Amino acid sequence: MAQGQGDYRILHEAALRDYLASVADLKALLGSEPASWSITEVGDGNLNLVFIVKGGQGGVAVKQALPYVRLVGESWPLPLSRAHYEYLALSRQAELAPGLVPALLHHNEALALTVMELLEPHIIMRKGMVAGSQYPRFVDDITTFMARTLFFTSDLALSAAEKKQGIAAFAGNHALCKITEDLIFTDPYRIAEQNRWTTPYLDALAAELRDDMDLHVAISRLKLKFMASPEALLHGDLHTGSIMVTDGETRVIDPEFAFYGPMGFDVGAVLANLLMAYFASAGHERSPGERRAFEHWVLETVEQVWNAFARKFLELWRAGAVGDAYPASLFAGETGAARLEAERQAYMQRLFADTVGFAAAKTIRRIFGLAHNIDFELIEDPRRRAISEARAVRLARMMMLEAGAFPTIADVTAAARKLREWQPEF
């Protein structure tokens, strides 16, 4: 249920308790008297308040957007409308990939507040991977999510009018896109006040990024594609911190950066975060080689994610796409079918090239930009952290500038495996 009445106010514990008690369905779901509900603020992201609320009968997760970037403070204002786009994205994702996003229970647009099912005993995937945990369901679930949400919001599945309506519905989320455009595609390659890295070990590498014109051209091409290629509805921030898991379930959360953009951006984000977890693993070792089994699983997962995604995406396309792209009337008969299949393969190769480039961009921003991730940050020894980060950056630079060296996902994992043994000089 969506509501739009009322003025915005930040709901801390007492106000949130009163608000939830005023919504009959939520009060009934939680059970017991509202005074006995436990309310805990657990938000560890960069933007929002997140509460876990538990009553005598059940629990819910509550997310409220703040009018500024939480990581920075009120000096960086941000529109509350992002909560609206997140609600729209979750609603659409629930239709296209049922069971792979949290169930929506309530939304109040004026308060920029959404109530969702409480995911328990799920944990943030990134936290589990820092601990060396493996997730057997992840590949099948995340590739189903990506294949279905990307394919069914693309021109391959939609009429031109439907696609343009979709683009229009999310076009107002430009403030969140601007964050991506600056923090991922621009700031790490120039002097920016909010940049940071593991100093002094990566000082020279940071300076190299600022002087590398080949890299500046490559990242600018990726930025242009991000800005100008509305291929499908993206999650927009699909990293291992936006995925909650158990051994048997995967749920994708936090699509507030959702917009219509290049498919490779979402797929690349998943692969980048897996690769960063791989390189960070060495820094979490208590004894040499103790995490080799985990690292083997991570690289195997990298390969399986791309291969399973590509297979599922192509299966959806072959099953009878009805979008306005590639009209069936142009590919009649055996010759037409063969040419269309060849074009499908070429399409996936272009998508893979985009994926590799975006994965590189996502890696570099997490090491030199504003928002880092705990894969590296929880490595206490700064030199060990810098070694892991330097390896990841070296691979990312190769992926961005030497695209021809990575025609397959196996070439990416082979390069990562080789760089796992490289020792930077600092």
C-alpha cells in the first residue's frame, strides 16, 4: 500500500513506533502492544536510515530516505524522491523476478519511507564473504534476477512505446545518476576533495590515474555509455552489499539508484565485487593459504555468473521475444533464423565487453573514490590492504584498456589468478 499524505519528517524510534502503530496492517503483523516492540537502527550504508522492528508476532524492515547523503552529512543534500524510485524498482523487480527481492508491505511517499519483509536469518553477502563463506544458491539466483529484469525491460521484450514509458518513469532519478557519474566515472581520475585511498602505499598509483590519458579516454567512453544508453531498467548499485543471502536464498535489496541504462553496468558491478572479494581475501588470511578454497570458489563463481547469465538471457530471447527490436518478419526461414542467432551471439559479445569495462570502473572507484567497501577496509594492516588493492587496480586497468585480451570470462579469472601472486613495489 502506498500513501502520499503528510509532511516529511525524520522518524526516530518514538515517532516510528507511533507511525507503524497507526497502520493497521503493520500493527497486526507485528502483534503485541506497540510499547513492547523492539526498534533498532541498523543502517550501515551511505544514504539512509534502516530500522529492524520486532513485535510479539513478527518483524519488519523499515527504510527511510534522509534529505542528504548520510555518509557526508547535510552539506550534501539529496532529493527524497529516490525512495519513490526504489519503490517503483522493487515493485517491477518483484513482478519479473519473484522471490528474489524483499516483499513490499507499505510505502509512504511523503515520508520517503518503505516497509518491507524482515529478511532473517539472511546477512549482507559482503560480510559473509569477508568471513570466507560460500553461497551455493547465489549463482542461480543472481543470474535469474539479472537475466529477467534486464531482458524484460529491454527493447527485445517491449514495444517502443512501453520502453519509452519505462524510461520516462525513472528519468527523474537523475540526482542518483549524477552521484554515479561523478563518484565512479570522474572523481577517481582527478583531484577531488572526497577521494581517499590507502596512503602512503597507493599515493603513486593515485597520481598515475590522474595522469593516464588513455585511462581518461576509456573511462569517459564508459561514462558516455552509462549516460546515453537506456538499454534496460538497472538496479544501478548491484554490489555484494546490496544482496542478502543464506545458504538457500538470495534477495536483492536497495535499488534506489534504479534507472534505464546499459545492461553491462549491473552485470559488471556483480563481477567487480566478486573480484574485489577475491583480491581482498589474502589480507584476511591468518595463515598462508588458509583461504585458497574460498578464493577458488570466488573465481569459479565469477565465471559461472557470466556464463549462466548469458545462457538465461539468450534462452529468454530465443523463447519468442516480442519487442520491437529485431522484428521476426525480418528473419524468416532457415537463413533468417541463422542470421538472427549469429546476431544474438554478437550482441552478447558486445554486452560482455561492456561488462568488463564497467567492472573495471567499479573496482577503481572502490579503492580511490569516496565510498569504499569492507572487503578491503577490514584488512587492518594498511600495507597488506594496499597490496590487495593494488592487485585489483592492476587487473581493472588491464580490463579497461586491453579489452581484446579478455574475449571470455575465463580470460578475466586467469588474469586475476596470476595477479594474486604479484607483489607491488612499495
